[in-house]
Amino acid sequence: MVIDLGFDPAEAEVMKLRIEVMIRTAQQLKARGWTQVEAARQLGITQPRVSRLIQGKVEDFSLDMLLTPAARGDCARSGAWWRDRRASE
């Protein structure tokens, strides 16, 4: 279900990407069994930032701010989810 919140198509796509990166990163952190402290160390961010990421506080993160820690923790490449996403479009 898509709800029109008044974003132009480009803004909506960036929002979808932010949400997807947050969800996938949080899933990877859970799958690895990392505590928030360990995740913060691995991702190069603070524990409170990890907490906000896990809680889905999308408004607190730019796409760059999500992709950089995901890359540090190798979350973006796990399962090749990015390629899978692009292939399904």
C-alpha cells in the first residue's frame, strides 16, 4: 500500500531507499546477534544512533548516513539485496 504524502517522485524514491536500507541493516544486525554497543563499534556510529536505526526513526537519517554504516558493517552487500532490489524493478 502506498500513501501519497505529497512528496515528488524523486523525494518519494529516496524515502523508500532510506526505509529499505534501515530495515535491511536492522535485519543484518539482528541476524549477527550484535548488541547495540557492538553494532555501534562495527558501524562506526554511536549506540544511540544504532537504537534510532533499529527503531526505524527514518527522519533522523539521510540516505548517506544510512549507507556509510551499512557499508562498514558489510550489511549492504549481505545477501546481494541491493542487486535483488534493482532486478525486481
